[in-house]
Amino acid sequence: MGKLGITEIILILFVIGIFIATPLYLAWYFIRRAKVKEKLLLIEKGIDIKDLHLTGNNNISFPWLRIGIIITGTALGALLVASIDLKPAVDEALILLFTGISVILAYFIGKTKDQK
């Protein structure tokens, strides 16, 4: 079996991204829908939802920046591996190195964003 080309690597990353993003979106959607139905039911019963602390903060922030940094770091590692012909163990190590660097970077960017 030969080395994967750049198009195969991009296709694999795209498919993995689809399989990760779809369940996350569906989970968010159904949780959000259940909360709205719960609020409507309480309002129909005449209960003041402000007293129950259900109004909460509607500024839901999904960590798109963190996910994007991690995917970009992994893709950069895969591109580097695809462009350099090294031993298979070194290839995997480079991909993991770039993924690890991107996770650390995402942590620090998220940490500064949370402090604001």
C-alpha cells in the first residue's frame, strides 16, 4: 500500500469532520428545542420563569475557534507529512506534534477569551 496523496488526506479529514460535526449539531439542536418546549409549558401553566432562573444567558458560545485551531493544526501536520518522505513513525509523530501544539494554542486562546 502506497502513501496517501494530499487529496486522499483532505478527503479523509473532511469525512471525519462531517462525522464529528453532525452529531454535535444534532445534540445542540435537540437540547435547545427541549429547553424551549419546557419554557413554553411553564408559561402555559402560569409559572413565572424569571423566578426559576430558566432565562439564563442566551449567549451560547460553541468553541468553533478551538475546534478550527485543532483541525488546522492536524491538517498542517498531515500536509507536512505528505510533502516530506520520512519513516512512518516520524510521519505519525509529526501529525501528533502539530495536533498537540494546536490543542495547547486553543487552550490559551480560550483561556484569554473566557477571562474577558
